[in-house]
Amino acid sequence: MTITEPRACVIGHPIAHSRSPMIHGYWLKELGLSGQYGREDVAPVDFSAFIGSLREKGYVGCNVTLPHKEAAFRLVERATERAKQLQVVNTLWFEGDTLCGDNTDIEGFLSNLDDQAPQWSHSLDKAVVLGAGGAAASIIAGLKERGAREIVLINRTLERAEIMAKRFGPTIKPMDWSGASDALDRCSIVVNTTSLGMKGQPALDIDLEKLPPTALVTDIVYVPLETGLLRQARERGNPVADGLGMLLHQAVPGFEHWFGQRPTVTAALRALIEADLTGVRS
Ligand code: ATR
């Protein structure tokens, strides 16, 4: 019998920018495991056939990223509750012959905050989420899981926030940006899920005056690592959590499925990815 080492990959289109190979490569080396993790650029038209022949290609599983996350959900034979809730999958693996899928962005978001702001969810009450795109859905699901009583969802296009509110129920209060500063009053967490503040994008302009000093401020943008929102919050004394940890933590469950050991998000891994991001920026 030939024993081959487990191989996984990240599938996207485009895919060259993905940092997943660096993250999984780091863990494979750190844990002394044999295995490989690569990149596959697959166009939407070829995606279904690619997933259908994943095993023949020698893969034990994969991550999927834009634009394939919804298509991946439709292709898996068994989905986790979180994946079913969002109808989006980013991590695939086999259990026997069954192709399974999970959405690990929720875990990534929650574990990052547990790590950077321990016990944050003990005081979770009213949350403010900026943005109502694809990323916002995972954040809302995570906040609901941890018991948020009210989630004010602020979006430039109000209709998109209203659609999200219909999907997630009465906990969600949709609003446009004109209500953003007032919505911060008595909130316990603010999450930016828009692309505002990202390198090359417009700045996120929000007045934090009404934000309680204990409220946690977090951003899913991680280039730059300290966004304008996080800097503004830090300078007025609020606890902050940057978005890089979400990227690192969402990778943990996939690695465990494919390579058999649960890896840890360490300061050394963060430093490695941070150095890479800084290199890209300069
Ligand atoms: P993703 O799936 O990564 O969340 P997306 O679906 O394109 O990406 O969503 C991007 C989010 O950033 C949206 O909430 C978008 O607001 P709209 O729904 O009104 O488009 C928000 N966004 C992007 N650029 C923005 C800008 N210049 N001002 C305000 N909001 C912006």
C-alpha cells in the first residue's frame, strides 16, 4: 500500500493573494506533520467539476474563497448548522466518502475576540455592525450565538440591511449611515464589516463620541492592521481587536480535519503574517 501525505488547498478565482498556504504551511512545520497545502485558481464554470474530482486529484479537503463559497454550499453532502444558517461554506473535508462543509468565519470571528478581548461576550448586549455584505452575515450569526440582545445594522444601501434583518429576525435593526453615531450610545461592541478603511479604499468616517468607553471595537479589515477606526477607538481608551486574528482562527478547524491535529494561533504566526502584510504594503 502506498502511503501518501495528506494534501489540501485553497480554491478561488483569483487566488494568488491568499495567505492560507502560509498559515497552513507554518502549522505543518511547527507540528512536524507531513502534508501539503497549495493554491488552485479555478474559474466558476469549472468549480463543480473540480470539487467532484477533489479526491481523484489527491486532496483530503480544501478551503474555498471568492467567488465559490455559495456554490460550495450547494455541492457538499453534509453541512454544519453554521453553514446551513449562512448557506455559505469555506471549509470542505471528507468523512468516509461524504463531502462535508463548514463555515468557519463565525468561529474565526468569535475565537479572535475570545483571544484578544477575553470575556467580551459576558457583557454583550447591544451591538453595532457596520456593513451588510457577505462578511456581515457571519458576524451577525456569531453575535447572535453569543446572545446579543439587539444588533443595529448600518449600511449605505438601507435595503441590503433590511434584507439581512428579514433573514436574521427582529434582533436586527436596519439603519443607514445617518444614524451611525447615535446608534453607538449604550452599545457594547462595534464591528466594521465594510471595506472602508482598507488600504486603497475610502476612510471610515464615524463620530465615536457616544460610544461607551468600555465598548469593544473591532474591524474585519486587516490591511492596515490598525485601521483608522481602531486607532480612533484606541486613542480614546476603548478596547480594540484587529481583524488579522479572524483570518488566522478561521483556518484552525480545516487544518484539524485534514491533518489530524488542532493547531494554535500563536504570536509567532501572527508575526509571520504581519511581516508579510507589511511587505505587501511597502
Ligand atoms: P463582503 O462580501 O466582503 O462583505 P460586499 O458584499 O461587497 O463585500 O460588501 C461590502 C460592504 O461595504 C457593504 O456593506 C457596502 O455597502 P453597500 O451595501 O451599500 O454597497 C460597504 N461599502 C463599500 N464601500 C462603501 C462606501 N464607499 N461607503 C459605504 N459603504 C461601503
